[in-house]
Amino acid sequence: MVYCPSSEPPAMPTETFEVPELGCDGCAEIVEGAVAEVPDVSGVEADPEAGTVTVEGDGFDPDAVIEKVERAGYDVGAPSRAA
């Protein structure tokens, strides 16, 4: 696919994972750092207030994300695809 210089490429696929134990910004930073290590992840945002982790990237393995979150010490639910 070719994009015109004036148009923006489509947004990267995004999945949101439920991580209800995220209680503070420190917890969010731990999870963000762990998930950022997953191949093909281009962005991570953990939201302690919502208890979610949103992961952006093209072709990342959701199971690898779940494993990283669990190894960081948090329970995680199945992802929901946003885009």
C-alpha cells in the first residue's frame, strides 16, 4: 500500500488487557517496562485507575504480553482488540 505524503498511515493494531491489580503509577511503570520487551510492541500504556494495559504494535503475540504481565506479578485478563 502506498500513502500520499498528506495522508497518515492507518493506526497500529491495539489490544487492551484487564489488569485489575494495578494500584499505582509505580505498578504501571513496572508493567509497561515488562511489556515493552515483547517483540513487535511499539507502545504500552498502563492505566492504574482503569486497571488496564493497552498495547500497540503490528504482529505482537498477546500470549507473550500476558506472560510478561504475570511474571511481573500481576493477574491479567484476555485482551480485547481496539483497532
